[in-house]
Amino acid sequence: MKAPAPRTREGKPDFSGIWFANVPAKDYCKEKDCIQEERMAREQINWGINMQGGLPYTEWSKQVMVKRRANGGRDDPHTYCKPPNYPRAWTLPQHTKIIQTPKEMVMLHEFNAAYREVYLDGRPLPVDPNPTWNGYSTGHWEGDTLVIETNGIRDDMWLDIQGSPITESGHVTERLKRTSLGLMKVQVSINDPKAYTKPWSVTIEMALQVDTQMLEEICLDNEQDVKLYQ
Amino acid sequence: MLNLLSRSCIAAGVALVAASAVWAHHSQSEFDFKSVVEVEGNVTKLEWMSPHARLYVDALDEQGRTVNWNFELPSPMTLMRRGWKRNSLKPGDHVKVKGARARHFPDIAYASVIRDGSGNPLFTGVTQIYDPQPPQSSSPK
């Protein structure tokens, strides 16, 4: 896993593979001999969890987040089996599979068998995009880093479980760098003047998953939690 | 496979019940993790469906009436990656289940530890143990 990152025939880093947050298995254990197997990115809860002072919420977005958090999962689109949205999807307990071609990168996500497209063919971002769950994404190379720019995000998106918002004015930049065969760093930068007083960035590390395959998780198959939020 | 998993099951399960809040794919504030329930009975069904597998257990309540408990588990996807299969528990299996009760539904709970009739750990429902509060704060930033 420490071998150099593989490259495509065109000489670019190849991100193809199944990825999951690289969180040590013992990260959440509270027992000395805990060998808990499940891992999740801390940023699933709050993207600012390791940020000094937390995320730079505007007064408006702080009120939104506080209300959402106080309501538990009652208002979370994820509770209602709505689609996984990037960059939140990087932090979820389901896996992402990347399929990379010279002109396009496709991300498959296990939750609701979702997909995301990132165009690498040089097209510009749309000026007036139709807002969607994942927005509209294009990518370009800066050396060995793939820089993904996204706009056209829906106005009511959640970035994490506590409800940090991103709005239709948000612009997301993800910088993907495969540091070895087994690891990839994803720097997520959010520029959303309505929700945050200044742009902010958080880097999460993803680990290549080689001992599994994509497993379908269709949330609406048997959703029973919504009724519990009385 | 079950024995291989057992130590982690115990440790994680105890910690889960002790935690003030637990998060899986969504907030789980619908469960009261201070309200620990322990149920012994027979499996009636293992529902192997997303987003959460569910284990149904017939057990007697204090009045001697049979109650069919509904225990929430992680997703089948998560369980399969731990080596479980849809028939890992079968109807009629005798189990002891520990978990956190739903705040408004007395017969629904989030399973943290499942043991066989002899008390040997079989399974944990833990997918994550986490304090959701930001590290710096008494008030949200």
C-alpha cells in the first residue's frame, strides 16, 4: 500500500478504486482492548471538528446549524433517505468507487447506488446551472493534483450531521492527491459567502479498500427511523 | 466468525450504551442511550434490509405477556463487511440483547450487544461512538 500511486496511460495519477475514510480502527474506542472494526471520518459529524474555533459560520448559518443540531436527525435529508451529496458523501459510512477516464471521472456511492460525474474535458462551469444535489463539477490537473470545481449546488444542502449548511451561492473546490497506492488526500474548500464569513478548507484522508466490493444500500428499502422522531 | 468478533462486540457495545449520544448514518437522537434495555428471548426474524437490519425477538414482559421487540442494527452492508450473513441468526435462536430504547416506542431499541443463550457475545450493533459536540465548545461556533 506504500507503493507509488499508479498512473494512467496518459501519465496522470490514477484514482480508480474503492475509497473510504482512513480513520484508525481504534479511533472511537473507549475500552483499552477495543478492536472495533467500523471507521468513519470525524468530519461526518462536523467539518470543523478539528478546526480552531470551528467553522466560520455567518449569523444566519449559525442559527440554521444550531436549530438543525438541536432537532437531532429530525431534519436531516439523510435520515429521509435523500441522495448522498458530495463533499458530505466522502465522510459517510458507505464507500465511494472512482472510475477514471481521460475525459471524465465518475464517482459511484453505495448509499442509494448514487453517482457523480466530474468532467475533465476542459469545459467551463455553467454560468447559470440548474441546482442539484451534487452540483456541476469539472476538473483540471495542477501537477499530480486533480482540482475539482463545483457550482450549482441546491440551496438546502447539509454538509454534515450537525447541519452545517451550504447554499446555492456555494462554490466547492476539492483537491485530490493520491499520495501512495493506498492513500488519497481530499482537500475540501468551501467558499459560500451566505453561509460562511470566509472560505475554509479541511483535508480528509481516504484509504484504498482492496478487500471488498461495492455493496448496494438502498435506504428506502426498509426505512423505519423517521417515525421514531416524534 | 462469531467468536472472532466477540471481543470487539463486548467492548464497543458497553461503550455505546454509556455514550451520551451516538451517530450512525444519521443522528440517532430518537434513541435514549441512557435507557438501557436487556431482553432475553427467541429470534422471530432477522430483517436483512437497508438502511438498518432489524432483529425481532419474542420475550416476556413483567406481566408474562409476549412482546415482539424490534432491535435496530447497522446496515446489512456494514454487517457483511464484518463477516455476517443474512442467516447469521435464525428464527428460534435464543438470544440476549442489550440496547438503547427508542424514546417514544417502548418495544423498539438500538441493539448494542447480542449474546447467545449461554451468554457468549454474538454481535454488536455499534457503528460508531462519538461525542457530537465541537471540541472547543459549550456553545456552537
